[in-house]
Amino acid sequence: MPAESIDFDKEVNQLVNDRLVGRDDGIAIWGGEFHATRVSEFLKQWDFSMMPYRIWEYVHRIEFACNKLPDAAEAALLDRGRIFGHGGDLSLRRDGDEFLWHFIGSTSMAEPESFDVCDFWTESPGIKARADFSLRQRDESALLWGAYHKDLARWQEDRVGRADLSYPFQAVQGGQRVWIHYSVFTDGGQVAFVWWKELKDHG
């Protein structure tokens, strides 16, 4: 099968229309790590009112949800988590006895208290000394796997086998397919950060 051709005019126009984002443009980018026993404490220190969408990956299952945090028993089994919305995108990943995390979102969000926070703009080597450093922001959308079958009352997608697709149905107004809208931030053409923002009904 021949490789797909590149539309250079489209790529150039898209590049020109990308928004340049610097340290003073209202985008917070933080990261850090903490001991796995503190995951519930860490999550309780955030204001998730503008971040309703959740993906919890446990050792035995993956859960898609709205406005739900793991209880103490679930937190002990958590491998990865992602909480996102128009307020920001928080990602967690277990690494042995530690959780590594990063956040990209609005600077109106408060940093978690009693946890060490590294600020990308002011503490990253090679960037903190460059007051004019910027990322390119591009807004994109993609269709998620699966369609909702009302007769089965579940999401289904043959191409991912027995995967339990259970997107929060109330979040997409009862549609058959789901769009995810997100922003990609690039540095020198390479993806540096992705901010998932919204799930919407595709119809």
C-alpha cells in the first residue's frame, strides 16, 4: 500500500495558524512525584470542578467515569489515572512505590499543597533561562473507539476485542459515537504535552 502523501500547503497553513504559548500566557505545566500511599491525599487537594472526565487504570480493569475518585481500596490497585476537562489535564503513572504526575491546564488551578511541584516554565533546564521560549498549540479532535448500542445498553467495538468500553454516557448526551477534543503543544515539531479537554456526542 503506497504511503499517504503529505499536503504541504495544509501543513504550512496549520503551522502559521498555531497559537504560540509562553510562560505568561495562562498555561500552567507542573509535574512531580509522591509515594504511592499518598495517592488519595494527593487527589483530594485538587479542584476538579472543571475536570469532570476520568480514566482509572487498575491492575485488573480500566474504568471511564465522570466526577469519580478511587476509594481507598481502589487507590491501592491504581496503575494510571487521567482527569481532564477545560480546567486542565492531570496524568498519574505508578512507578514502583512512587507515582509520577504531570499537569497542564489553566493557571487559575492551585498547586497541590504539601507536595513538591516542579514548574516547567521556571525549573526546566534550558528553558528557565529563555524568557522568549514558547510552545505551539494546536486544537484537534479524534473519534474514540466504539459505538453505543441502545439494544445492548453498552459500547462495543469489534476491533478492540473484549475491551470493556464504558464511556460516561451522560457526558455525551446519548450519542452513538464519541469525539475527544484536545490541544497539542509542540516544541520544534515534537509533541511535548497534550491537554485532553472534552468528550462530545458525535451523533
